[in-house]
Amino acid sequence: MIPRPESLRHRRRRTRTIVSMSAGAALLAGALVATPAQAAPPQQIDPTNPDFGPNVTVFSPDTPLDSIQAAVDALADEQRDAEMSSARHAVYFLPGEYGTPAQPLRFEVGYYTEVAGLGASPEDVTITGAVEVYNRCLDGGGTSNCIALTNFWRTLSNLSIDVQAAERACRTGTNFWAVSQAVSLRRLDISGGNLSLMDYCTAGPQYASGGFIADSRLPVTINGSQQQWLTRNSEVANWTNGVWNQVFSGVVGAPDDAGFPSQTYTTIDSTPVSREKPYLYVGADGRYAVRVPSAQHGTSGVSWADGETAGRSIPISDFYIAKPGDSAQVINTNLARGKHLLLTPGVYDIAKTIDVKRPDTVVLGMGHATLTSVGGAVPIEVADAAGVVIAGVTIDAGTTLSPALMRIGKANGNGHGNKAVATNPITLSDVYFRVGGPHIGKTTTALEVNADGVLIDHIWVWRADHGLEGFTGGVNGDTQRWATNTGTNGVIVNGDDVTATGLFVEHFQKYNTLWKGEDGHVILYQNELPYDPPTQADWTQPDGTLGYPGYVVAAGVKSHLLEGAGVYVFNQNNPSIVTANGFSAPETPGVRLHHIMTVNLSAGRIDHVVNDVGTAATMSNVGTPQFIVDYPAE
């Protein structure tokens, strides 16, 4: 376990007392909340010292630096290879300064770890040193097979880093952040050295597969081998290099994209709709609260340049602080009482849908809190209620088929018509969906969006291409994976006026993304087709079309804009499989696809980029993107 400051130790003991109650006492406790009349009394929260449970560590400037260093190093060692584990952790820094040029604080961030400052501004917490992610070596601790392609599920936010990385040989002067999907950098102020999005020192450089930055002030940033990346509403001193698909939206200092595709940049001057992710902070009065930024339109640069980020603050006492082991019934009871929901780090078994019905409700996960479907339940449903925010939550399919993992608004068109969402959209921020990986997963559709005006700000929707399911046969067991680890559709959008900034969807067995609503707008789309169809027949549509495009705008849609998108093929289980098109969209002036591409990763084939237009991505041009600047051509 991680050493904690003295002020936190009594909280840890209290949590242990609850966890270690006898089986009989637990059954009795369950019986006591079985009916509304017997519901547990409202949770009591100390606003200056809330009980976040044993998986949250809070440091203060008074904590000895040696103790902090030992704690974060121990956590990094624990989580460095914990890709499929159930461990979840959050590490927070109270306002102040940590480390000095003479004694810098440098540490790694491992799987399922959130590191964040607890200031009202990123400038309230300063780490002098480096906070990093390196290539992961998969040879048991050696220096071979070192990659960043599976460096998923970690978060860094709401603090400043004065990069002090001298006398580190290859790493001198640079903060490394070699990551791929389900990783975000938000509300950061980095200075004093460079930021590198690849690790070129650990048996490197090696490819990394993409990520996300928002609301941050960045130094010289080395993109290096990152295949795709979205930077939104930020400032950058200089951006170097690009591989396939680097997208900038509302970024001061972003590179010009006039040379596309010789330079693979897509640059949008201002972000049409944005809302920054809610964040936990401690006010000047010592009380904890959650800041909920307001939605913005047509913006660029950071939200905190001229003072506090626009929005509202919710006292921690207005939240229900959930712990792993809490049932959906307990959570729903507290939501019905008007509470917001704070999910402390851990894995929650969800056998009944969590219903978020009240406008402006905030559901905030700490330390990659994970909701796992049990018995085929839909883990979370959001009503067509303006201003609901779901952030920092991972949602896992269970072993019994779920019709969906999240629904927003009612199906069958009943989610349309709420005009309030135009200025106060339902928002998803850093929400990750997973089908398989640590265990078998089954769902029909991961995310179903039926409401209008929804804002999706960085999600990863993943049918696992590898994991611990114990399959045999085929390449890495993928022949049996196709029939066992099942996910039909990744994202289906039925609502109108839905915007997505950072949409990553991979490996689903039919539609990865199917967009049926009008006036959709997507800024950066990344997709890998499924690796594992056993035969061409398994990857052929009922009308005989070979395969399913990675992004489909449905027939009949009149208005849609996609900017900066890639569909990749790697049919490792059967390299002879063919997909006719990477993208599909109605041929109408109101539907536009800007800066799109397909690429072959070394197995399979995509015959065309979109609608039988564009050069094939084949095993003869592996790693070479097939670009289309605009469709229809201007």
C-alpha cells in the first residue's frame, strides 16, 4: 500500500472497518436498505476531510519530499504492467510546490492511475521535475519488445510542471508521455523543457497509437511516432512532426495544415462546442468542491488564462461519495435525493441500471473508476436532461450480453426536441468503454446516443483485441475470440446536433460508428477494424458488400461534417479478408468528410477510402496512408 500523510490515516482505518464487516452483518445491512422506507440515512461528509477510501492518496506541501517520492515510485512499480488488473488509484496534490531544481520530483504514471492537482487553477500546484510514461517492455523487464501501443488508462491534470530533467542522458530536458488510447492530459501548464509524446530512449523510438490534450499550455511538443492525436483548446510553443493524423482544434500556435497531406495536420481555428472536464479542488477555506465548467462555443486557447474557468462549483457535500461494493440501488437512491455522484477508485459490479435523470447532474469518476455490467444490465442510462455531465468513468461489458453499455436519451426517436441542450449539452468527458480484456465481454452496442445536442469530448470505445480471456486457437486465440468476446456495434448516434471532439472506436464486429442523426460534427476520428474475423463470410454485409466501413453516415442524412479521420486495417487472423470502403456517406453537398485516410497495418485490405473513391490500402503499401483531402471533392 502507498504511505499516506498523517491526516489521511484515520480515514483508511474507517474504510477498512466497513469492508471487513462479517458476512452476517453485510446481509443485515443489505436488508436494511431493501425498501425505500428503510433506506439508509443521507451520507455525512466532512467537507475539509472527505473519506475517499483506501485507493486515494492526497499529498500536501508539508509531506516530506522523500516520502512522496517513495510513495509514487511504489505505485508506479505496482501499476506499470497492470494492464488487465482491477487496481484503481488516484493521487492528488494539494495547492503548493513539490520538488526543487536541486531535488526534483520525478515519477511515472502507470495503468489505472489518475494524477491531479487540487487547486482552482493549474498554477496552484507546481511539480518541479517530471511526470512521465515510458515505453513498456514486454520481455519481463529487459529492453526488447518495448512499445507504447498498449499504454492505456491513465490521467494527468490540473497542475503545472516545471520540467527539471537534467543529467538524465537521453531523457535530459524532456518530459516523456508515451501513451496510446484512453489517456488524457487536461489543464496542464508545462514549462522549463520539452514534452515528448513518444519515448525515443527505451529501445526507441517506437510507435504509439494516439491520445488527447485539452485546456493546456504546452512547450515545444515532440509528436514523434504518435500515429494520431487531438489537441483541443490549448496553447503550444511549437509542434514537431506528425505521422498520419494530427488534429488541432482551437489551439494557439498550432501548425498550418495547408500542406496536407504532405504534412499530416488538420487545423481548426476554433472549437465549435466545448466543455472542459469537471475537476476536484480545495478552496481557500479548505473545503473540497467540484468545479463544473460551462459549455463554450467558438473558442480557442485555455479556459484559465484570465482567471477561474467559467462555470459553477458544487460543494463536496452535495455529492454521494460511492465506494466499490455500493449497489446500483444505493447509487440510484442518492441520485433520487438530488445528489451528484463521485465514484471513488475501484471496480463496481452493476446489476441494475444507474439512472441519471435530473438536469445538471454530475457523475465524476476518480482513478478510472469502472462500472462492470452484471447479468446483462445496461450499466448507465442518461435521461434527455440538459447539463448532465459524465466524466472519468470506464464502463465494462460483462459475461452476459448487454443490449448497451450506456444509453443517452430514449430510443425510437423520443430523445429529440430538448432545446435546452443547445447551450447546456449533455457531456461525456474521458469516458471509456471496454468489451473484453480482463474478462469475457458481450454487448450489442457500447454507446447509444438518442438525445439531441450531446457533446462527446474524448471517449475510447474498445472491443478488446487482446486480453486475459484464456482463448486458444488462431493467432493469439482470435478465432474463438470472434464468437466469444462479442460486440456488434461501437457507437450509434440517433440524435441531431451531436458533436464529438476525440472519438476513438475500435474492433467492433459490424458498425464501429453509425451516425443517423442530422448536423453531426466530429473532430478527430480514429478506428481500427476488427483484427479477428475468421472468414470473409463473417465480414460481409447481408447485401454482399465486403466488410463494414469503419465510419458510416447513414443514408438519408443531409448534413454532417467529419474532420481528421483514419480507418486502419490489420486482419491478423485472416490476412485475405477484404473491406470495400473505409468510410461510407451519402453523396450530398451537406455531408462533408475533410482530411480522411485509410492505412494497412500489415494484414488484410481496404479497397477504397470512401464510396469506391481512393486508392486501396494493401499489404503492398503497408504503413502508407491513402489520403483524401475532401469528399466530395471541392
